[in-house]
Amino acid sequence: MTATSQGAVQLYEITYLGTSPEPDVRTVEAGEVAAVIEHAGAHGVQVLVRPGPRPPQEPDTRKEDAS
């Protein structure tokens, strides 16, 4: 089973560099990363992209087979 089939979403942390003394940091889903990079490039802004924190996993409520 893949992470996608389990409903887990990969998040990325985007840091906008040089926009202010305190960098602007946002978290986006994997599908949004390309659009963020394209938008930043079109406006001459540098961004740092890092894998973000994973959302908390839901506890597995399935009963285990005791055999």
C-alpha cells in the first residue's frame, strides 16, 4: 500500500528568501510546489523548498489477527 492510498499528504515548507528581515515561511502540499516555484521565478524571488512535517498519523483501528 502506498502513502497516497493511505490518505497521507506530503507537505513541503517554502521559505521566501530576501523578502523581509524575517523570512516568510509557508507549508504547501506536494501538488502546489511547482506553482510556488514558477510564481517566485516570475517575480524574481528566491525560495527554499524543504520537505515539511508529516501530518499526524491516525491510529490503526484494524484488529490484528492473533494467529
